[in-house]
Amino acid sequence: MKPILVLLLLLTQLKGVSQVDSNKFSSPFPAVDSIYSEIQLNKSLDTVNACYWKNGDYKIFIQREKVLNYLEEYYLGITNAMQTNLGGDTGLQGRNKMYATRYLKALIQVKEIDSSFNLRSLVVYTGYDNAERNKGNSAEIEAYVRQQVENGQAVVYYKGQRVFKLKKRVVTDIVMSTINIYYDDDKNYAFFYFGHINW
């Protein structure tokens, strides 16, 4: 364990700094690689009967049916786990019941909408009750929306105009990868997240 700590301390003394996003994150380690790619968005999708996720200048629409399938899959997975564990660990059963209740409520909310629905208002997460997470802005939903964007299965508006391509930048240093998805300015991104740990 000590050699790893010594190595990390030495690496923090390096002069090169990987500026991934000065507003969000600055790695003390030098970047070893940057990969740029392009995301092609499906032109045949529309915003009719869609839910949306707004982040700054970006408004991202996902088909309501896809969101319902995602929520239902998670809900059924949790309830199936509860059935498998009947008579087992009561603490685990209690936690699963709490998670299932959140997903069921979100499923009902999305099923009952008449027009577009703000996905940020959904409260879905696993874990004990958390006042901050109960406000919405679910990391689970954000990851799902991001996955749909990366797969090209979303309608994206940037500054009020529909766009059909986004850029993706992956910056890797010796410790981890940082990823941002944006239209034309990597500081004004739709998503910013951390990739895999490199050790």
C-alpha cells in the first residue's frame, strides 16, 4: 500500500496539469491521451409524446415509451429480488421495498402524463432516504438519458435549435478518464462524467 501512496504523491508534483474542465475538475496528473468522436443523433425521432432532461443550453428529449420500459425493468428487477429473498434478510427486504416504491411512483408519474414531462422531477435511486436526492435530479435518470444520447436515440436542442451531431471528448490521465459531451464548446457541455479508473 505504501508504494502506491508514494507514487501518487510523486505524481502530484509533476508540472503538467490536465485541464479537463476548469469549472468542474482539474486533474493533478498529466493527460496521456485525448480521444474525440462524434455522436450521430437519429433524425427520424421527434418530440411528440416525449420526456425531457434540461441541462443548461441543452434540452434532450427521450421517447416516453423508452423511459417507461426503463423504469418498469428496474421496478420488476427489484420486486423479483424481493420474491427471491422471501423469508430471508428482513433488512434487505425493507431496503428493496423502499427502492421499489420509488421506481413505482416514477413509473406511475410518467404513465399519467399527457404532454412532455421533466425527467429531473423523478425521484429514483437506491439507498436510504436522502433529503437531497429526494429533490429529484436523479443520477440514475441522468445516466439513462446520457446513454440514450450516446446511442443516438434522443432529440437534442442546443440553444433552442435542434442538432443532429454532438462531440464526445475522452481525456485519460494515469488515474482515470473524464468525458464530456457537447455541441461546439467543450466548456458548455450536455454531460460531464468520470470514466474508468486506470489502475
